[in-house]
Amino acid sequence: MLLGNLLYEGSMNLEDDIMKAQPDETTGDSQVEAFDALEGDLQQALEMAQAEAVKQAELHVRALADLDNVRRRAIREREELKKTGTANLIEAVLPALDSFRLGFTAADQHPEAAEVTRGFKMAYDQLFQALQGQGLSAIEPMGLPFDPHSHECIAQRPVPGVEEGVVVDVVRIGYRLGEKLLRPASVIIAQVV
């Protein structure tokens, strides 16, 4: 208690403070016991503070790990939303692409509309290139073996000289967005004659 009082009183002379704190014949054993008790209290307080510091350091590391996990999850979810939004938009545009293609087929029968058709073909190509830039690819399997993972067989037709199961007509092209199948190609395949 005496050392604590000396320190709190703010004495300027450290040697005098130490001398006053030293037990002598007049102070007796009570001051020694007080020193021992103070030292024990300080040691206990130090150990508690060190334990609390370790605990807080562990909590800090856990909080940083949690924050890192939240960041990664947010990035992953944002990418997933972007992919889903892109896929939804492209799926909404596919019928327009089909309409363009049907229009081109019909326009081939009207040579007088060649200039207009050429303008629409340029617009179609520009739109399709923009969609390709987002990862869209067309599935046009004419002449290829039927693939149930990317083709939808809507009919079979006997075609001489063509192996069974080969695509002989593409009724509607299919599309992929990256690796994801947006729509299978609707096809007619050859059957044995």
C-alpha cells in the first residue's frame, strides 16, 4: 500500500521514495506483508491482463476470418447474380433471334427485298456478336450425330445414304451460355431406310 501511495502522490525523488518504501525497524513486518500482497495483486492483474489479451487476439483473428468469408461469399453471390441476370436477359432475347432467322428464310424467297434483308442481317449480326461477347454460343448440329445433352429430337426421317441418328435438319437452333445449356437445338434425325 505504501508503494502505491508513493507512486500516486507523484513524488519527484525516486531514491527518497524507494528509501521510504524500504522496511526498517520502525515500519515492521506489516509493510513487508503489504508489499508482498501488492506484488501478488499486481502479478494476478498482469496474468489476467495477459489472458484477456490472448482472448482478444483470438477473437480478432476469428473476426478477420469471418470478414474474409463474408467478402468471398458476397463476391461469389454477385457473380452468380450477374450470370443469372445475363442468362435471363439472353433467354428473353432468343425468340427475337428466332424471328430474325425465320424472316431471313422467308426473305430468301423475295429477291426484291434483298436490300432490306441485308440491313436486318447486319442488325442481327451486331446483336448476336454482342450476345457472344456475353458468352452465348449457337448450337447448329447439322450433319452431326444426335447428342441428347444438347439436341432435342422432334422427328425422324428416312434419308438414303445417311447414317441413323445423324441430324438431317435443324428446326430451331439451340444456345449455350458458357457451359450452361439455355435451349437445346430442335432437330430431325435420320432413321434407317
